[in-house]
Amino acid sequence: MVDRIGACGERDLILVSGPSRSGKSRWAEHLLGHHPAVTYVATSDPRPEDPAWQERLRLHRQRRPEAWQLLECGPALAWGLASIASDRALLIDSLGGFVAWHLEQVEAQWQATVADLLTALQTRKQPVVLVIEETGWGLVPPTAIGGLFRDRLGALAQRLEGLASRSWLVVQGRAIDLHQVGQRVP
């Protein structure tokens, strides 16, 4: 089993990716399980009218340690990160929610939003664990907006991986250390 991240005090950007229901969030929570001060940053639309989504949120809340703080930032992720004390580790779950909030932006606006996020991440002094969905492993999305979501999320994942000190792929409840077994694509 991989050691959890403790109170190391050094900046660490860790990417946890994988398909839906693979165990990404559980692995990210495990990585920060021994850190003394964690803020869980929720990015998705809370969708109060969707009972299945509400059940997933309830299960996430139930798993998290009571001492963890919660920030529901909606589309304002970079702003939300800046509002969190620098001595706290972050678990951002997930970047698919962040991308979904910004699908209506034209490309130049989107790139500025991504730049703001990257700047906010790089100023953190404590570990940041980012959960990001893997898309595009199956069917090609039948809609333009679905294709845009897939493309933006995939491009964001590659940019973040370039900054990450560690990168994990979680599939079928198993975590694979991509920095240990993978090669960077030129």
C-alpha cells in the first residue's frame, strides 16, 4: 500500500484520474487520510432535484473525516482556492465538474480560466490532490457539447500531468502509479 501524505509541508500536486465509478475519489481520500488539515473542494453542480446524484454526494460525505472542511465553489474554482488558508491540503473533486461549468466559454475565455486555475494551484504550499475523469475511452460523443467536454477535459488532464509530482490512474478499484510505469508522450 502506498504511504499516505502526511504533514510534510511541501508543495505536491497529485493527479488521480480514471473512468466513472473506478475508485478515484476513494484513492484521493486515502492519499490525504493522514494529513492534519484538509479542505475538500467540490466543483460540480449540486443538482438537488437528482436523487441518484444526491445519494452519491451523501456517500462521499459519509466517507470523509469529520475534521475535513468543505468548500463548494461551483464555477469559481481559482477564486475558491485563493480563499483557502495556505496551511491546508486540498482535495479537488472533480475537474469534470469544473469543465462542465465552463462549456459555454469561447476558447480564449476557457484558456484564461485554465491559466487562472494553474496559477492558483502553483501558489499552494501544501499538497493538492486533483480528481479528474478520463473520457473518450468509449463511444465518440454524439453531440458537439459532449465532444467539447471530452476535448477540454483531456487537454486539461495533460497540462496538469505536466505539473504533477505524482499521477495515478484508478481503474476497477486499482491504483496504478503512472510516473512509475509510464513514459511521457512526446
